[in-house]
Amino acid sequence: MGVLAVTITSCGSEPDKRCADRTTRETLPSSACRSGGSGGGSYYYGGKSSNGKVEGGSFDKSAVDRGGFGCSGSGGG
């Protein structure tokens, strides 16, 4: 049952995102990306954070958008 729960929750979910500076790629507090926040940050999708910087993803969500583990376009049932 646990595997089924993981599949259902990850199917169609958004890619991981973290707040980062577009120029330096340094990770920032999430408040820097929120509407009305301190500003200066953008969401970085996918990839990972290493040594305080993001890498391996994109600031463009559609570039890393995915269906999730176990998902197929056929919609099985």
C-alpha cells in the first residue's frame, strides 16, 4: 500500500523548487521568492543545491516539468 501512495502522490506533482538568485545561483530564503517578499529571488526547479548554490535544474519550470514516478500518459486504471 505504501508504494501505491507514493505513486499517487508523485504522479502529476510539481518538480522540486528552491529559491535562488538568478545571477549568482546562490540559494536564498523562500521569503525572497514569495509574492510581496523581500524580492531578489526566483524559483529554481529540479536539480540540487550544493555548497549553497543550485545546479542541474532550470529557472524555467516547463524545462523540468515532469509527470512523476510511475506515471504514463495513458492513465491506466
